[in-house]
Amino acid sequence: MDRFDPATIGVRSGHFIGGSYVDDDLGPRIEVARPSDGVLYASVPVADAATIDRAVQNAWAAWRTSGWARIAPRERARVLRRFADLVAADVETLAPLEALGSTRPIRDAFNWDVPFTAEGIRFYAEFADKVGGDVAATDHDHLGMTIAEPYGVVAAIAPWNFPLVMASWKIAPALAAGNAVVLKPSEMTPFSVLRLAELAVEAGVPPGIFNVVQGDGRTTGDALVRHPRIAKVTFTGSTRTGAAIMAACAETGTKPVTLELGGKSPQIVFADAPRIDDVARRIAGAITTNAGQVCVAGSRLLVERSIADELAARIQRIFGELKAGATWTPGTTLPPIISEPQAARIEAIVERSVASGAVLRCGGHRADASGPGAFYTPTLLTHVTPQTDAVRDEIFGPVLTLQTFDTEDEALELAAHPDYGLAAGVHTADLGRALRMVRGIEAGTVWVNRYGRTSDFMIPTGGYKRSGLGKDLGRQAYEANLRFKSVLIDVRV
């Protein structure tokens, strides 16, 4: 699928609680705009504390009475595999719904987002009957063990940049571990996950085990993470919001949190990096995929001085090949910025950086997409310092800064960021150098001679420093949705 007519796509509004839609027409609502053209096409209700209490209490009751946590783990895995199969089969509905209100081009949503979402659910289904507790080494007169148990009700808050995929990273391990989930999507991309919740019930997930509540962070998100029945919180988003969630959780029960937060990830290129054309495309893709609206976007390019000019010229040519356009238009390779305020923020950071001495190599202005919508040209800034706004701040747009180095130690010094440590890339033909860099970089993920994840869900993701706490994906994400009870039995009785 490479196109669709946005006028033909209908959306379901409201919350999804207890297996059915709930909408309070009397309360405040949020207007939802299509990023590709700015058209207001729907609205969603704002769940207040009373609605959140209804959703969480419903989830708690379902978790206690449905048997979801107590059924044979293999049966829970079968239900989740059916869920994954239904998601994959529903691609012609889910992909346009995802592309309509997000920054995901229809081609990418059809070929990657929906299949990746389905495969992630399928991956975690297999953990249900393969990971549990342990028998401990004790003396002959005792039997010691740890028993793995679900928390109960997990609050999941997903971001707007990859609505389906990010939601699946939250719900799949939580459901596989036997928990109930109350998910709050971003108010800017609220609709595709509602279809996900419908498919879960169709697959056999008991009503009330997977719920979706709509609203903003200030009212809905805060009430959700503070609810006393919420036993664990998982969130992807900004560092500032993550800190607020940690504080709220500490104030209302010290509940555990998993946080994937902001990033300002370096890409380090040495002069011996093989196939410089491939390196240039890799670097360009790491900052222009989803118009740079990716938490692990490789936004800081650090290049060995002898190849800096050549690499910059190749990246600039690749930037010029990209075509801005609506997510439903064939051939779009530069999707829109999520909103006008976010596009204005990108503009302001670039303007401040240039005013402070940065040189604008290319870009630095709105892109022409032959229509409305907030589009921004891929931008390359040189002659920057660690104090330049574009180097220091997470931009969440297609803006790349370039700094040069002469030695490995200098590269490591430039790579270090005072706040962020989410991801990094190293490009070199020297294996020893690659390993030295991997050990020296403070980041939760380091890619060597590539940039970006594969479909290997077993490799976890998460940040150091203010880039987060805990891990999504991998075995770690599944175990983060379990609590472990220690048991010691005296066998002499």
C-alpha cells in the first residue's frame, strides 16, 4: 500500500474500558489534527480522575476475576499469538489509521509498523511459559525458591512518534506476564491503539485486561500514574515528563517505573570507516527517518577531521534527495513534523544556534510540501561547540550537527553529553577501536557500522543518565513486569 484518501478513514473516539467504548460528551475534549495538512479531523475526551478510577478499578476487577494471571501460561501465550495474528491480518485497516494522524508514511506503516507490532506481541507471547522463578541453592534441610508473579495493573503511557510500535512495547510484555494494562496514548495520536484494543478482545484477551484512556498528561496521565491500584508504570517520552512521573510514583506508593526518555545521540565516524557512501546514507537516515522524530536519532555527527568535508558533502546531497509530502502520498520520504508548535521550536533552536556562531551548511527552513502541514528541511550545522543549542538540546527534528576530532580520546570527549546517554553509533573498520569506543561511550545502546535496531526483539533498549531507567524490549522488559517472591521451606518438619 502506498496511498490512501484521508477523507475515507473513519475513527472511533472515546475510551476503551472493560471491552467496550466509553465517551463522556459532557467533559472537555481535545481537538486532534492531521500533521500532514493541519486539518482538525476528530476530538477525544479528557479522562479525569473519576474516569481514570473507573478504568483502573475495572482493570483490577478483571485481573482478579478473569483468570488471566492464573491460566496456564501456555494458554495465555496462545491468546497473545492469536492477538498478533489478528494485528498482522488487519494491516489494511491499521496502516491507514496509523498514517492518517501520525508522521508515519503509509508505505512505512504498512510494511514496517504494523508487522513489527504484530511480531513484538508474538515475541513476548513466547515468554509466558518459558520464564519464571528459580530454585535456590540452599542446605539439605531447606527448599528455597523465587516465584515470579505479575504486579496487577500496569499503567502504560506511549508517545506520538511511533504510536502502534511504542504501545506494543508496553502492552506485550505486561500482558504476557499476566498483568492488566491501562494505556494512555498521546493525545496527538490517539486512534490506532483503540483498534489494537479491539483486536485484543477479539483474540480472547478478557475484557478489562487491556484498556485505553484518552487525554492529556497534566490531567489524565497524572491521575493514572498516581492511582493507588496502579502497581507499575512504563513510559516513553521527554526527560522532563519522566522526572515528573517518577516524582508522582514516589509520592503515591513508590511504585516501580520503566522510563525511556530523551536522547542526543552521537555518530562517530573514523577515517577508516568502510564504504563512505554507505556511511553517509546511514548517517543521513539516522536523522531523517520519521523527520528526525525518533528518540535515538543520531543528531550529533562526530567525524575524524581528514574526511569531514567529504562526508558532509555526501550527506548534503542525500538530504537534497528527500521528498516532503503527506503521509498518504506516494513517494513521501520526508514526513511532516507532528505539529506547528514543534516545527516552530525546531526553527527557533536552529536560529539561536546560527546566531551563536554555527554555520548553516544546508536546510534551516520549512520544506515545501506543496500544501499545508508543518515540514522542515533536513539541516546540517557545522562550526558548533558543545554549548551550541543544537548540540546541547534534544530537537526531535531533522537537524544534524557536525564536529571534528583527531584522536579517539577527543572523540569520546565530544560524544559525552552532560544529560543524555540513550544511544550512539561508531563507524570504523578497526575492531579493537570499535570495542574501545563501545566501552568508553556512556549510552544504553551502541551500534557499530550500523545505526538503528533490527527485528531482534531480544536486544533491549534503554538509556543511561537522564535518558531513562530500565529497559524496553528483551528479556529485561518481560521481567520488569514481574515481581519476585522469595520462599524458604523447612523440609525437616
